Amino acid sequence: MLILPRYIIRQHIGPFVFGCLVITLLFLLNLIFRELGRFLSKGLDILTVIEFFFLNLAWIIALSVPMAVLTATLMAFGRLSADNEITAIKASGISLYRIIAPVLIASTGLAIFLIWFNNNVLPDFNHRVRVLTSNITTKRPTIDIEPGVMLQMDNFNLMVQKILEEKEGFSLVRNIVIFDKSNPRYNKTIAAERAEILVDADNDQVLLTLYNGEMHEIEWAKLENYRSLKFPRHSLSIIVPNMKLNRIESEYYGDREKSAQVMLKEVRGNRQQILKKSAQLNAIILPALNRFLELELPDSLQQNDGINYRLAGSTKPYAYLPKWKQPESNRIERLISEHRKLLQKVKNEKSLIANYTRKNHVLLVEVHKKYSIPVACIVFIIIGAPLGILSRRGNMAVSGGIGLFFFILYWAFLIAGEELADRQFISPAVAMWAPNVIVGLFGVYLVVSTVKETRFLHFNLNPLLQYFKNKFKFVNKI
């Protein structure tokens, strides 16, 4: 009973591992090319670089596994179909449903693993990679001394003519010129025949020992105040902050750095805040309405004089008018001021409610995404199996091309849904689960069509061919 399921699953293991490695490698290469300039300019050590790429592996795995499932399904079923093994299995009385069932069960287990991974591993890795990226960004680039090139620092610029000796953290140079801008009142220039430059990254400073040089200083406010000094040896310390990578932790966690449980708890808290702000909004508006719009029956109507009273800007007759019938000008100004303050309070409360609502949409999008992407493993099995059988090929090129097309289609639906949900045009649940439903329904249709051995796309080209045939005959007659 288990011979066929084990055989079907074994056919998927190799393509799945291979596809997962290739897709992960493509993501890593893209990341390397994008971040290579930053690593080279910052002078990071190899362990920090390895840590950066290792932390980025979390989101890469979360995306590459579903795509590898689709590629493996196309390759495995394509090879089985090309070798007529599917035909032989069906001839023995086993339906396509039983052939697909073992892979569906395996993909369900993989989806459960990805759900655990997205809620327990991915948030922590996303947080750590964001903090590390922030620390790398604040790190100052390495002190790279090149002959004839001006090296700019915060308050100092220096240029050397020739490098006599250079090793890690130390340089021996000839003919160095230093422009000191530490004091804005003075313009100071230092020149020396020879200099030793020591980079002390631990203390964020550059130590210079100058030999056989001279110093020129002039005051900007009084140009006649000019000083010149020659020296056989002079030591200079330049403070260069953030030369070393400082590990600064962050207590802030973004939306993609939280588990679904944490985000749902935050959503419940936001909903309570929305109810609280709505109650405060009612507490602001209702007393004002009772105060300014409390109405009473005028004396003229009590005497039945037949006068119709209307509110300004309305065509509907009203039998009541405000208590303050003819307010004075200062009272009008006071009422206008109170109404403006009331309007501002209402706008502030509505703005807070809108912010909480928008935040809930963003959080719920991330919550549903943590479950919808893993479930895509099951959806890709449903659509990949019939496509692999119909393609009748098991090579990587065809399977990868078809898999890439459907994965791009799925991802386009997902990104568009996320954007619409963040802007509150559609529900987060609809936005994140619609790609699975659309692609899954198409996959179910393909499976049923494959089982019934019917064409899943019906094109009747006979009328079109007959039309062109008649046209061709008419042209020949001419």
C-alpha cells in the first residue's frame, strides 16, 4: 500500500532540494550585488558579512520553499508523464487523485513547518538584520589613503603624495598636507615631508606623527594676524567617530518583526482604543449639540399665526428655533470660536481613529501573509501536478519556466492585494487569500480536466482557418 506513495515522494525530494538551493542562491546573489558596495566601503570583517547574509536567509527560505515546491512538482510529474509511468499507474486502476494525495500530505506538513517558521524564526531574524543594517549604515567608511587623492573627514582634509609603506592600520607616507577646519575662526594648513599615520579604530581616532614640517595659520577676521611655525616633529590626533561597528540594540519591532500572536494582541488593543476614541468623540459632540441645537416652540407659533420657520440653507419647515434668538456680536464671536475648537477636537479624534484603523489593516495583512504563503505549498501542488503531466517534460528549464510564470503571477496578486489592503480598499483577509483561491481553483479545474482526460482549453479554430482559406483563394483568383 505504501510502495507507490513512497515512490512518488522520492521523485520530488531531489528536484525540491535542487530547486530550493538554486532559488536561494539566486536571492543571495541578488543581495550580494546590491550590498557589495556597502561592505567594501565600510571595511566590515568577514564574520559580520557572514552574519548579515545568514540573517537574510530567513526571508529567503520563506519565499524559496513554496517556489521550490512548484518547480519540484512540475519536474517530478513531468518526468513521470514523459516516461509513461502515469499512464501505467492509471492503467492499473489507480486514479490521479491517489497519485497526487501523498504529495499533498507532504506539502501540508511542509506548510505547517513554514507557519511555525514564519511565527518563531522569521520575526527574530528580521529584527536582527534590521538592527545590524542600521549599525552598518552608521559606521564610518574605512580610512583609505591614496596618493594624490584628498581624504575628507569631519574637520580635517589630508592628501599625500606618495605611500612608502602600508599595512593594516598603519601607513608611512611622504609629502603630506593637512587642512585643519576644527576652529572656524582660523584657516590652518600643515605640511610635512614625512608622516606616520596610525588608525586606532577602537578609540575612534587617527594618530599622525609629522616630521620636518611647517604650520601656517591665519585669522579670518584679521587677515594681518598670520603665523608660521616650523617643527622637526609634531603629533596630531584626529577624532573620527563610528570607525568601529558599534552594536546598538533596538527595542522597536516592526510589523515583520512580530509573530502573529503578538500582532493579533496589538490589533485587539487598537480596537479597544478605537472604541475609546469613539466614545470620547460622542462625549465631545453630543453635549455641544444639546447646548447649541436645543429647540423650543416660539410664541408666534403657539398663537397659530401661520408663520413657517425654516433653518438656514434648508427647504424643510421647522416648528422650533434655537433658544438664543438674536445673539449679540460678541456672543456670535464666542460661539464661532467655540465651534472652531470643537471642530478641531473632532478632527483630532477622527485622525486618531483613522490611524488605529490603518494600523490594524497593516498588521492583519502581515498576520494573514504568515499563513497564506505557507498554504501556497499546497496550492502549487494542485496546479503543478496537472501542468507537469500535460507538459510531459521533466527537465529543469521547462519546469523552472512554468514555475516562474505561475510564481510571478501569484506574487503579483499578493503584492497588489497587500497594497490595496494597506490603503483600506479591500479586507486584509481577501487580499492575502485571494491569490491562493484564484490559483487553487484553476489548479482544481486542471486536475479534474486531467482526470477526465479532457482539454482544459477549448479553441475551435476551424471557422478561423476556413476564413483565411477563402481569403487566400480570393487573392489567387485576382
